[in-house]
Amino acid sequence: MIGRADEVAAMVSKQPQLFPELMAGLWSSDPLVCMRAADAVEKITRERRELLQPYRKKLLQLMNEASQQELRWHLALMVPRLRLNAGELRTAVFALSAYLEDRSSIVKTCALQGLAELAEGAEEIRPAVVKVLRRAAQSGTPAMKARSLKLLHRLRTERTYERCDSETV
């Protein structure tokens, strides 16, 4: 249940000075607070990515420590919104790749989304991400298959897209 996450997101979007308090919720020991804070932060940063940047190192660390599936899927969507240096990019790719082994299909699907978004801005990881997306399009859950095909198309690698439409994915 999202509770009042939409209301909180709207309020904090209008009053960004409240954003640090909302971010603190990602480290809450209460799983419900953590889940709802992550939902609100993810929604706010769709339009206001710059609010995440001061938390870059902490978010990368949290990606590796988080066990709650709702937090993991929101982190998978938020971290690609950060400006990352080469080492941080490797850390994010490693964490998202680990998320592909999660038992939650939503976490796996969001990890695919995160990897594709990172690949849009980092050509050096694009071939590996395309390979992961192809594999997921062939053998993932139905949600992973559908998302992978969309992401492959979005990456605009026509050769990749043609291969995904064939049976040799």
C-alpha cells in the first residue's frame, strides 16, 4: 500500500527543503516508512533528479545493503538519475546486476530498467546491457520479457531490436 506517498511527494515537490527529511526515511528501521519514503522520493525525482545528487554515495551504498524488495525496486529506478563517475557507475551496474537475481519479479524488472537507463548515458556499458536485456527477453518472467523488448527498442540498436523480434533472441 502506498499510503500517503503521493501526497507527500506533491508536498515535498513544492517544498524541496523537506527533501532531506524524506530521504532519511530510506534508512528507517520501519519497513512501512522505508517503502513509502522510497516511493515518494522516486516519484519526486522523476522531475527533480538534482535533489538526489547530494545522496549519491549513500544511495550507492544503500543499494548493496537493502534487502526490502520495495526499497530495492525504487533504488533501481532512482540511481540511474544520478551523475556518476566511472567507479560509481561500476558500483551501480554491479548492484543492479545482483538485483537480477532477486526473488521479486518487480525488482528484476526495475533492475533491467535501471541498467538500460545507465546504458543510455554510458556507451561503455551498452553492449553488456544489451546482452542482459536479450537474455531477459528470452528467458525472464513475462514482465521482464516485455520490458526488455521495450528497452532494447528504446536503446535504438536496430540490429538488437531485429534480433529480439526473431526467435534467436
